[in-house]
Amino acid sequence: DTAVSQTPKYLVTQMGNDKSIKCEQNLGHDTMYWYKQDSKKFLKIMFSYNNKELIINETVPNRFSPKSPDKAHLNLHINSLELGDSAVYFCASSQVGESNQVGSPLHFGNGTRLTVT
Amino acid sequence: DAKTTQPPSMDCAEGRAANLPCNHSTISGNEYVYWYRQIHSQGPQYIIHGLKNNETNEMASLIITEDRKSSTLILPHATLRDTAVYYCIVMMIYNQGGKLIFGQGTELSVKP
């Protein structure tokens, strides 16, 4: 079974549209993340959620809104898509450690390639 | 910004050891060194991590210098499937989990 799964794998859409990317993890982790990898291959964190609570929000435009219905899911909604949003989006999860100790490594999904035309 | 410096690319002959260096001269006492790799078109994959002691697992070994300002990832017998971008990351620890900041990584090409 896939540990972190994202759907869809490919998403092609036009400027101005609203789209969503879904992510599910079956590892029992309590923290989930969204990363963006642009055309230059740099991976940058966008958000992280711990037990459905937003923990990290890295100066991402308001058009991007993560939603976590439960700790196994973290979906990414993008409104009014722009050309610059074209990238590969990776979902990841991890388990927080006890008493400020480092937790488990991040497990990544295989990405969603978003193309905005 | 990434707190690590890696060579942009390296070559390694199949079957030989691949030694990937990383500088992290500003690392603080409670920050770990993590290594991930990304094979083309896949999500990043965890390899190994360490604080100050050398570490070994089934995939690789991690050698951290005594002053912790640099480290080396060793793939003991590189195969063609090890061709990937390797990221050395210094992990900041929050109460709710770590935030990975990826640099540009080292593109390792394993050649027959």
C-alpha cells in the first residue's frame, strides 16, 4: 500500500480556474506538509499541519488554502490559478517526537504536476 | 535559505563507493543532519540522519566531523539505481515537527 498518496498525478488547467489536490497518508502520522518544486527543481515548504492545526505557513499567497479534515488528509485548494503556479506539488507526512526530540523522517508522495496554461 | 553547501554534481563508477560531501558550518547544537534523495520524477526519499555520531543503515553511512561543520554520505557500492539528486539538510526542530529546508543538492550520476 502506498504510504503517502496524492491525486491527481497530473493536472492541466487554464489560468483563473480553481483546483484541488488531495493527499492521504496511511502511516498514522500526526503532521502533514505541502512542498512546491519549481522548474529550477528547488523544493520549498508551503504549509505544515499537526493534528489538523496549521503550524507552518511560508508566505504563500492567499489563493492557496490547505484543508485538513482529519489528520490522515491534507488537501490543497488553489484559487484563481496563475501561470507561475505551474510546478510539482509534493505532500509529505511525519510523526512528531516526544519532548522536543526529533520525530520520524518525512515520507513524501510522488507529486502532482500542475500545469497552468 | 538552505544552511548547507553541496557540490552541484558528482560522478561515480558502478560498484564503487560514492562519497557525497556537505558543509553546514552554522549548524547549532540541537540541529540534526538529514540526507534525502530524489530520483527523477519521484518524491524525495529519506536516507539517513544523525546528530553527532556516525550512523549506518541498510542504505548508507553518515560520517559527521567532530566539530559538526561538515558531513559525508557514503553509498558503499553504488548502483545505477542510485543516480539521483542527494540533499543534505539541517533540520530545525519545532514542538510539532521539523521543517526541512532543501538546498540545490548534489546530482549524482552512477556510470557503468
